[in-house]
Amino acid sequence: MAAGTAMSSYWRGVRDGLPFLAVVGPFAMLFGVLATEAGLAVHETMGFSIVVIAGAAQFTALQLLNENAPTLVIIASALAVNLRMAMYSASITPHLGPLPLWKRGIAAYFLVDQTYAQSILDCERNPDQTTSEKFAYFLGVMTPICPPWYLFTFLGAILGESIPPSLGLDFALPIAFLAMIGPMLRTPAHRIAALASVILALAFAWLPYNMGLLVAGLGGMIAGAQAEVRLGIKP
Amino acid sequence: MTDTTQLWIIIIALGLGSFGLRFAFLGLVGDRAMPEWVLRHLRYTAVAVIPALVAPLVLWPTATGGEPDPTRLAAAIATFTVGYLTKNVFAAMGVGATVLVSLSLML
């Protein structure tokens, strides 16, 4: 019973996570290349990808390391970039919260932008799944995303400078995120939330330490919730 | 550029901090029911954070030192439009990547 449906949920997750490989691969590779170019050893570069496992925060830390910023500023800035993870954690809790603590620990470690976005999309599309099916799906999505994150960081670190910078790899992540936004705009409330968040993000981009992202994220959430209540939109 | 101890302090602090943020609600709240107003806000987390993350990167790409770039802008518009119209994440990624690569090669 449960084991069979969990297995099929897992493989459904693998299938849905697989295309992200096209994005995660180049991005991890880019991190590996840039980190070694910044003077990090291969094992230090791998340390980042395995211990931190958060692309945008890793790039932020790398950038600030290059600028010889103070240790505390580097930590605070990269964690600020990652504050959205707390929002992901809160957002996925209604779905994965009933799991035993150790499974919640595993889910927390692998909760990155892509696994979150794909899993929450699926939880909302198929609300009748059991908790173990949702967890199996999450692990499925994670499989072609997180282990390749380590592997391609390693390949990037080894390959070093042999990747031409003109290839536009820096834009792989924005493309992936932009592709996810369209399908999320299901109701007018979602569209209002996204619009408010874009306006706030651009207006507050001058704030130091990526605080603009946090202002925009919070503002967008409030805009969406308010729109839902005032326009009487069914969630 | 930096000494090894400082680097590992940063890596470990970021690792613990990131895990803490990811575990915050999932680990501590568990299956206790959350109030409706919290859930109502959480419904819009993804749609509020991801556009905010991406908007400055589209207008002011890091690779060009923050200068708006027609190639990246065109790829961004194509990706979003295909995603919005087809509701297909991977069709959008494919079209976006194709536009990005072909314009980069042409320009």
C-alpha cells in the first residue's frame, strides 16, 4: 500500500526534478570554477557546496571573500540571502510537518529553491496526497538536484578556467526562476503578490546586505494575503 | 587571498545558519496547526520571494557589472512569457536558454 504509492511518488519526483539538472549542473560548475579562481582549494570549494548547499548564498560569500570583507559581514550577508529559506520552511510545514523529526531534518537540509518550488507546486496541484507521498516526492525531486550540485561543483573546480565566461552561465539561475514564476500566477492574488514584490525589490535594491529582498518578500506576501481577503479570492 | 581558518569559519557558520533557517519552522512547529492568517501569508511566499530575487538580476545583471543587457533582458522576457502562457516550467527554461544562447552568439 503506502510503500508502493511512496515509490511511485518518488519516481514522479525524480522525473519532475530531472529537467532542473540542466540548470543546476552549469550553475554548480560555475561556482566551482569561480571559487577555484578566487583561490579556494578543491576541498574548500566542495565544503561550501556540501555544508552550505545554497547557490545564491555561496556566490554572495564568494563575492565578499574576493572583496576581503570582514568575516562577520560575509556570514551576515550570505545568511540574509538565505532568509527566504525560513519562508520556504514555514510554507512547506503544513505538508511535511507531520513527519518524524529526523525526516524533517533531512527535508530541511535539502530544502533549496528548486526542491521547494517544485514540491510546493505539486503539493498544491495534488492536495490529496499523504504526508509520506509528499516526502517521497520531495526526495525524488531532490535526487537529480542535490547530489549533482556536489558533483558539478567538483567538476567545475577541476575544470577551472576552461569554461568561456561569454557563455551566459551567470544567467542560468535567473532563467530557472523566471520559468517558475509564470505557473505560480494562478489567481489575481498571486499576480498582485508577484507584482508588489518586483516593485519593492527594485525600489529597495539599494539597501545593503540584500535587505531589499527581505522587504520585497514580506511586502509581496502581505500584498497577496490582503488581495485574497479584500477581493474575496478563493485560495 | 584569505586564510584557511577564516574560510572554514565562514563555511561552517553559513552551513549551521542555513540549516537553522531551513529547519526553523519545519523542525520546531511540526504538525501543530497554524492560524489561518499565517497560512494565508505563507500561500504567497514563493510568489513573493522568487520574483524579488530575480527582478534585480534581470535588470542589473552581475556579469555586466550591473549594466542592463539586451540579450539577458530578451531571454528573461521570453522565459517569463512562455512560462505564463504555457504553465510549463521546462518549456519556459528551454525557450529562455535558447534565446540567451542564440542572441549571445549573434551579438
